[in-house]
Amino acid sequence: MFDKWSKTALLLDFYGNLLTDKQRLIMSYHYEEDMSLSEISEELNISRQAVHDIVRRSEKILAEYEEKLGLVQRFLLQKEKLERIKKILSREAANEDIKMVLRLIDDLIEM
Amino acid sequence: MFDKWSKTALLLDFYGNLLTDKQRLIMSYHYEEDMSLSEISEELNISRQAVHDIVRRSEKILAEYEEKLGLVQRFLLQKEKLERIKKILSREAANEDIKMVLRLIDDLIEM
């Protein structure tokens, strides 16, 4: 249900601040701004191989944090439950209280 | 609203797996099983001063992770929103759909 790319982008969102500045920058170029390894290599004036190695190493670090903390997994399970709640509540969406609750739930999903 | 003790226990819950086994054991004795530093010192047969140093060092490590990741802060804000949602929905608690939603929200708060 979740491809490797989106999963890594989410890991970066949660644990990115545990990377070094350089690792985070390169990962952000690649996973958030969708730049290719060659484009990053030109942008930073380092070899494509070096960019490749930093990306692989950073992916490994992020995966290790997730293995230890499991916070992305927890987040995804919470999101799934919130979507279920929204679906149930939308049956009652004419009610003003419920409208307010649906807005609060959307805030939660965005957090 | 949140004393230092409860805050540290929560940090331990989120980031405890990033400590060494020894740090985690001592922090768990102290913050989860409520053992005093002297009791831990006897239990592990190390000096009270060593236990004290490990506790302080571990608290610092946990606080540093929170400063970088802010996941406990995010969790507390989510919990506050969920409590607000519960309060609003409890006005409608005769409705079967709403009862189900309230159960789902309790699950989320416990996660």
C-alpha cells in the first residue's frame, strides 16, 4: 500500500533531524524536491557516486531509527484509524458538532 | 500542566530504545518502577553515584532527541485535540455511530 519512495520521504520527515546537515540536504533534494542523483551531484559539485553513497547510507540510518522507535508505523496506524472515524462521522455531517469534529480530525491528520 | 517526572517517563517511552541496554534498564527502574537511586544501586551492585550519573546522562540524551524530533510534543498536542473531540462527541453519545467513534478515539489515545 505504501511504496519505498513515500516510505522513505515519511522517514525523512520524522527522523531527518538526526542526520548530519549534508545528509539531510541531499536527502531533501532527492526525496522532497525530486532531484536526480546527477542533478544533486552538479548542484553540490561532488561526484554522482558520492551522492549515491550518502543517499544509501542515510536511508539505512533512517530505517534503523524506525526499527528502534517505530514512530512512523504508529503514525500510519493512527492515520488509518482517523480515516475510519471520518468515514463513520461523515454519515452525520449535517450536525454542526460533527462538522467541527471533522475539521479537528483533518488537523490531526495533517500534523 | 506536566511535571518533569511524567515528561521524562514519556520521553523514555518514545526514545528509550535509543539508549544503551544499561541506561534503559536503570531509567526503567527509576521512572517506570519508581525505584530510588539507592535501591537501583543495591539491585545492580554499582555505586549510587554511578546510578545517579547514568540517570542524568540518559535524561540529557532523551531531552536532546526530543529537541531534534519533537515527537512527544506532537503526541501531546494530538492527545489534547482528541480529548476535545471526545468532549464534543459525548453530547451525541446516544447515537450508535458516535459510540463506535468514541471507542476508536480511546484506542488512539492509548496508542
